[in-house]
Amino acid sequence: MEKHTYTIEIKGQISSALIDPRDGVTIENRESRNTLLHLTSVDQAALFGVLLRIRDLGIDLISVSTQK
């Protein structure tokens, strides 16, 4: 399965305790009060797992972008 790098922007700032570090996610809280989640070299299954976690937490999703 092909792996990609994804950036997810969400509304608000979150703690690293809310995201499982085993998903390969790094968190960047921005001055704009939004958060960027960086997923490096992951497959779509890992991406969907993080998106489901965001949904389950009731966090507003702003955007998802990818790079090969």
C-alpha cells in the first residue's frame, strides 16, 4: 500500500493526549488558534483512524491535504 504525508487542520487547539502517538501524528498549535496535525509516511487506514478520532471528539475539521 502506498504511503503519503498528510496535513489535517482542525479548529481550536488540542493537547497531544487526545491523539494516539502510535498513529505517527505530530501536533502544531498555531497562533490562529487552530491546530495542524502532521501525519508522516502513513497509509489511508492510518489517516482514516485519525479522522475518526477527530469526529469522535467532536472537533471541527477545516482541511486535509496530502503530499506523495
